[in-house]
Amino acid sequence: MSKPKRERPLTSTEARARTSTIRISPQKLNLVAQLIRGKKVSAALADLTFSRKRIARDVKRTLESAVANAENNHQLDVDSLVVAEAHVGKSLVLKRWTPRARGRVGSIHKRFSHLTIVVREVQESA
């Protein structure tokens, strides 16, 4: 007795990659994700390659994984892919303390986040 087969959450022209627990706050990661939303994959990879943000390397690696999933698992054309969605979600928060004046403590929140990138194949209109 096995589980019933689930429907695929994406359409047949989409592929997804997800990176969990990235050590950066969701607010900072969303700034880089905004750079690539809606762009062609080749332009998005070029933007991430020359971005000065540290987290752009991890976002680029996730985007390359989504492109590889599209090509190998779903037989989509790499040249006609666009970044359909780039979701950033909150993950765990490490809570640390730092000493402050007069015997008090100040809290430090080290935030983590999740990144999900969905690429979609679009047909070129003449």
C-alpha cells in the first residue's frame, strides 16, 4: 500500500529549484531576488555574475540548478527560459546575546532564509 500519486504543482513548461537555510536575512536576499524576477535566464545569470552582493553566488547557484532541472528532468529549451518566480521565505532565527551597559544584555537575531526559483519556458512571438 503506497501513497496516492500527487499532481505536479507546476505546469509542464516550468521547473523549480529550492535552497533552504541560507545564512542571510530574507530582506537582504529579496533585494537580489528582485534583480532577476521576470528576466531571461541568460540576462539573470549575467546580472548575478557581476553583482557586488555576497549572496549573489548562492542565488546564481540556485538559478543554475533550476535551469539544469528544466533541461534534464523536463526537456525544456534552455534558450527560451525566463525566471517566472523568485520566492524568499523566512527560516530559523539564531538568538544571541551581547553585553550592554549596567549589566544588561542586547539581543542579536541571526536570520536565515529559503530561496525558491521557478523558471518557465516561453514561446518567442515573431
